[in-house]
Amino acid sequence: MAARVENMSSAAPPEAADWLAIVHQVAVSRALDDLEESVLVPERKVLYQFSARGHDVTQVLLGQLLTGARDALGGYYRSRPLMLTLGLTIEEALASSMMRVGSMSEGRDIGVVFNLPRRDGPCALPVCGGVGTQYTPAVGWAQALRYREEVLGDTRCARSIAVAHGGDASTATNGFWSALNIATTQRLPLLFFIEDNGYGISVPTEMQTPGGNIAHNLRAFRGLSVLDGDGSDPLAAAELMREAVGGVRAGKGPALLRLTVPRLSGHSGQDTQTYKGSAVIAAERERDPWGKLRAQLVPASLSAEAWDGAVERARAAVGEARERVEKRSAPDPKLVRRYVFTETSQDGAVEIQAQGGLWADGALPARGSEQASPQGPRINLVTAVRRTLEHELEMNARVVVFGEDVGRKGGVHAATLGLQEKFGVARVFDTSLSEEGIIGRHGGGGPHAGARDPVSQVRRSRSRAAERLRLDALADGESFCRADGGAHSRRILQVRRSLAQSIERGAVGARDRLARRHALERRGRRRIAAHGFARQRPDHILRASRAARFRCSASRVPRRRFRPALRPGESPAERRRAHGRHLGRDGRSL
């Protein structure tokens, strides 16, 4: 089905919306931005600040619609209003910005990257500071929703969706396009929510996508419903959101919703926006959705007293939260490595994370042994890998295998041969040619959704795979390691970081070995040409070339390298006369 673009005009305020709650949440977000910009940043209590002013109204409106039992958000550093709507407390938000004990990352990352683990109700996947890293994990969650409903029989996943929230500049990243391809080919329940403020820091949107409108450029994208509107018109934006979310929940496939919004502050607290000009800044302030929302609601849906009361309660709540956070201490540097590996309590019990992974999902691994007990005939490594995967697939219905060519072909090295025929395409399946999509999808659908995928083929693009693993490690090890309840130990992090290091070492080592081999072989070929072997018979050339490669592989280039055979009936003296001074008296090269 071809994509379509719709532009919505202003509508009457829908009665179903809880407008008083919406006003309160937006007011909280504005009060946090004001406090940080005017007080905490100058006092150096917040070192890196991202304002959501201008983006806040649309985010709160969307958050009101994420009510599915297993809805999930893949956000980014400007998603705080949406996180507040989903349940992030004001104190948690401030503690993270101020880098205090008990905050999301306790100073390991910037204070606006959050997570919201929940086993019931909408949740938020761990946010990473890298631009575009939110898209493929959201795809993983969307695919896990389908798997858990259709294969594991989890009825909570029915009509639940995933949301990937990003800015206009993030649509230029590999993660966005990888997620778009996966979601549309698989018809996953995923909403791409793009807030277009016209700039990627200082670079205009026209440099991110042709014409500056990603919705228009995706109009012909098959399997994608595209909606486009003005986020500075809150009521019209609310109608667009209802249509987009409703379509995805109804099983109509993925949708992309683009809303234009003004960025009323700099990209970050250090950004003075001198690249915009006074006229552009004034025009953006005129488009502030906060003022338009008041004009649309008062007095049609709310009284002026109700509006003002909600704003004052929000400011008071932020002030009280600040007083409590100020009493918290700074994190202990000795604990900076906590939750990098599995943590255990004083009684030796393993601390289980709040959400994701097999143990948190009630699936305990079978007891193993540290003693090897070899049985049967000797087998090669590929056969051992294939049998191990087959055993895991038989023992655990949550294990899935996916990657490039692992399905019908059975892997380029036959490591998954026959697994798809035995376990079906729902558990062993091929993917598009995108390492970003494979590993990122695992990041959202594997440990966080209670499923696992033991196979990800990333051999062709080791550097991109290592970077994706590092970003996942940051998200899991820094943003997801909250201390409340000892809930976020991440053993998978050890595996990912080790794999990332192995991939990186393998790529560098292979590159260096190949460079040395090519350099030595070029030196050998130059000697062959200088000694005139091109005029000899082919078998002499082949013998000399093999000798050069053998000696080059030993990393030594002796002065007398080649021992060419004399022609039948030819003496060394005759050979010297034919080839000048290149050969010694014994017929060897000088």
C-alpha cells in the first residue's frame, strides 16, 4: 500500500482528553527547563542541559495515548516531556540532570537520557546519547510484541505498539533507514514520531533530507502510512496522533507522523542560536504551542482559574522536588563500575533486573557443569555450533535466531542449516543486509522483551557492528543501571562488550596482517620483474612466485631470493651473458 500524507486543520477540543492533566505535565516540563536554564546551569549543578520547550506539548499529547499493556518508547535526549507523561517522576528527572545518587545513570551519562522499566504498562527502553540509536531497538520491541503474542501466547501484547521518537536530523542516520526497512517489510506495530524543528543543532533540515520534509519524501514508501501536520496547532496535532496510533494498534502496519515544532531554546544550554538570526527566533516564539493551547482550551474546555491553578501546582511540585534532590549526595566514584557485570546480594543471590532477560521473565536456565564430558565422535566447530543452537531452540521457546542468510540458506558456513525447517520461520529467519538492524533489533527485542537471539552475523561490517555494540553497552550499562531495588544487573553487557572488543581486535588484526602480506608480495613481484623472469617459461614464473610468497609470509626478504633453474644445456656463464649481472656465478640471483 502506498504511503499517504495528510494535513489536518484545527478542530474542536475533543472531550475525551484529560486536558487538565495535559496542562499540568506541560507546565512541569516548562518549569524544569526554566529552573535548569536560569539557576542550575549557572550554578554548575547541571553541566549539560537540553530544553524541550516547543516540543513539550506534542510529546505530552502523544504520551496520553500510550496506554497499551506492553507499549514501549524508544526515545532520545529531548524526550523528557514524553517520559514525564509515561510516569517518570519530577524528582527522578532532576536527580538525573544534577547527577545525584539514585538517578538514572548517576552521572555516567547526560542527565536527559532515561529509561522506565515496567513489567506492566507502558515502558521506555534505555536511551543512548547517540543520534539515531533509538530506532532499531524500537523495531526489536515491535517484533517481540508479535512474537510473544503469536508464539508464546502472551495476550498482553495484543494491540500494543512501539514508538520511535526522534528529531528531523535523526532521519538521516543509518538507524532510521534500517528501522524503516524492517518495519515496513515485516508490517510491525511501530510508530515513527518525528518532531521537525528545522535544525540539526545549527544545520537546516534541508541538509538532512531533500526539500526538508521527510514525510513528503516517503510518500511512495510501500507499507507505510505517512501523516504530516503542524505541531504548533495542538488540537490538530492531537487528531493526527489519534489516527496514527489507532492505525498501528489496529494492525494496519507501521506509520510515520511528522509534526513541525519550534525549538524555543538552543540545541543545548551552551547554544546561543546566533546562526538563526533575530527574525527567525521571533517567528519561532510566535509559533509556541503552549500559548496556542491556552487559547484553544480557555474557556472552551477549561476555565482560566483551572489553567492557572494547574501551572502553579506544577511549579510548586518542581520546587519541592529540587529541595529533596539537593539533599542527596553525589555518587561514590568507587561504584562507577557497578552493574557492568552481574551483581549479587550479601546472601549470594543474583540481583535480577526489573525488566527484560530470561530470569526476570521467569525462565531460569538449566543447571550446567564446569566439567567437560566429551561423548561421541569428534566433530568440527560448525557442527558443534549448529547442534548447540538446535539444543537451545528445543529447550527454550524464547530463543530465536536471525541474521543474514541464516534462514533458508542455513548460513554462509552452514551453521544454521536445517534449523528453519525444523523450528519454523517465526524462530529462525533472515534479515535485511544491515548489521545496525540486526544488533539494534536485538537490543530492543532481546534482553528487554524477554527473548534472546544467539546468532547475529556481523562479519562483513565489523567496525559498524562494534560501534552498535558499544552504543548498546552504553545504554544498558549506564542508562539502565538504576539502584532502586537492585533491579538492573546486566550480565548480557559482559557478553556484548567482549564481543565488541573481539570484533574490533579481529578487524584491526586482519587489516594489519593483510597490509603486511600485500606489501611483501609487491616486493616479491618487483624482484621477479627486475630479474627478467617474465621471459622464462610459465612453470618457472609460477615456481618463483610461490617461493616469493613463502618467504614473504615468514617476514624476511633475503638478498638472494630466487634460484631459477638453468635451461637444458645452458651453463651459468651463458645465463650471465643473457641476463647481465643479475645472476651470480652459481646461477643464483644477486
